[in-house]
Amino acid sequence: MYSYKLFNNIAQEGQDVLANSNYIADDLNPDAIILRSFQLNKKELNENLKCIARAGAGTNNIPVEKATEKGIVVFNTPGANSNAVKELVLCGMLLASRGIIQGNAFAKSLKGKDSQDLNALMEKHKKEFKGNELRGKVLGIIGLGSVGSLLAQTASVLGMKIIGYDPYISVDAAWMLPKEVEKAEELNHLLSNSDYISLHIPLTDKTKNFISKKNLNAFKPGSKLINLSRGGIVNNEDILEALQQRKVSNFVTDFPTKELIERSVTEKDVILLPHLGASTKEAEINCAVMASEQVKKFLSDGVIINSINFPKVSLGRTTKYRMVIIHKDEPGVIGMLAGEVAAEGINIPDMINKSRNEIAITLIDLEKEPSKNIISNIKNIETVLSIRVC
């Protein structure tokens, strides 16, 4: 029987996945941790912990490097909230284009006016909120993963022209792109030709301040920037300067800061949202179920899907007994593992080994239950981080 600990509430549908598999809650020594935005401390990585699942895409709230050192698999749920984020990007583009927020504020200011005055005032002032349509405009998408690909599909249907930039695009993501998408070889080509620019990249050391003075000068005059990815990707001081100089006409972001809030109070060119990107009922359910399913598959069968620190691995069950061994990726380890099994005359019908950087996982199916002696001997191999039978 496996156990888990929740550091954030997740949708009941996700909890049901675990409950239906007879997993139990354990706050002291769980096999698995499931969280959303909770800032996980390395002290929470107990000796029994086997995996961590983030019900969402970003994992900068998890001590991934320390988890890897301890042989703990870290999962995320890419794609589970993609539609929610995509729809909010479209909303942000419309909010930045049609004077919707300002028009709404004006309409509410007319409280108490009679019908005749209302009609006259609305006709007089509506030109102040005139905007532009999305159709025919150019949308530049930086990052063509799950969200970026979906956004490209929908924006194409709306009649927009799409330029995409992603030097690390996966084969799966490439298949999702409409054939009309122009793939930019250089970032500045996208920046200088786009009316709207939407960011869909993770926050890493390499992408911190990805948008800053160094490339804001390349933006097409009057373009609009949307950032629903991570706050640190855009340098706020630089984007505020670009707005002040009218190099950029609007900035829509899901990550308010003090300086952005101050400008939004006096100016119309900053639109702030309180981290609503994945805040839909459907996205929360998708993320919770996906995270719980990944935990279940790993604990029950050693299968790894969507891990950010371990290789993808899958092996159909051929026997009742399976050893899941996590070890450093060094020469000779597989031979030592097989040797320990062969020493007790147990046949190995099937096995698989996968590695990623310096970490590896080996699944070995056995015809009969391994003895405590085999488990102990393998555990004592210097390069082995953990072993269990499932």
C-alpha cells in the first residue's frame, strides 16, 4: 500500500484516482508528494519519498536538483491546463485591443442617468474606446509547446497571421502547428514583424529577463506584449520604459508587481491579472487527475511520463514481480544488477534501462519474487540510489 501527502488542495477527481487504488494519506513519511504552487523545502524530501508531482507545468517551486540527487522522480503536467491559458491569452489580446476595461468603467460611471442622457453620453464618448480587430494582424508566439501550439491553431482560425519562434520545439509540438505558421529562425524577425507577442517559455536562468532592453528596441512600434508564462521572463523596469516611450503600446501580464500596479492606476497600457492562467475548474481537474495518474503508474509499475529530471520509461508487465532500480548512469551497473539476479537462478523475462544526464532507471521483470538477499546486495551497490519491488 502506497501513501501520499498533499501540500495544496487538488481537485477531488485527482484524489479519487489515489483513493480508488487504495493509496492512503500520510503527512509524515509519504511515498509521493502532490502539490501545485507550494514552495517545497528540501527538508520535506523524506527518506521514503519516491516521487513528487506538480499539478501544473512550472516546477520552480520544487528543489529538483536535490530531489534528483536522492533519486526522487519529479513530474509535471504539461498540456493539462493549456486550453485555459490559451483562452486567457486571447482574452488578453482583446482587452488590449478593444477598450473593454475602459468602456466598462465609463458605462458604470453613468449610474443614475436617465435613458435619454445615457444614449447621448454613450454616443458621444464611445469613440474614445475605439480599438482594432485581431483578424489580419500578426501574432508572434515565443515557445511552441502545448500552449503555444494551441494558441497558434485558434489564432489561425480567427484569421491572424502567425510567426512562431522555438529553437527547441519537439516533434509532437511541431505536428500540432497549423501549416500556415511561419517559423522564425531569429527572434528579432518575430519581434519586428508582430502586432502581438505572446510568451510561452519556462523561467530558467537562461530565460530570466528574456524580454529586456536588449530586444525591446526590435519590437514593432505599437505592438502589444502578453506574458502569462512567468513573471521573471520580462524585465519590468525595461518594459515600463518601453511603454513610456511608446515602443510598446500595451503589456498584459498575469504577474502584477508594485511598479506595474502603480502604472496601471494612472495609465491604460498595463493590464494586470492575478495569476489566472490556469484558474479554471476544468484545468484544475485535468492537472489533478494527470498528476495522480502519473504517481500511480510510477509507484505501481515504475512507469515514468512527463518527468523533468528522469527519462521517460515504460515496460508492459510480463510477470507479477518487478524491480524498480534507480541508480547513477555509470558503466557496468546493468551487468551487476543482472548478475545479482542470476546468482540466485531467477530468470529475467524482460527488462529496460533508460538514462537522462547522470541519472538512470532500470525495470527488471522476474519470474519469481526476489529474495531479501538480492534486494540487499543490489542496495549495497555503490551507484544504486534506491530499489523496490512492485
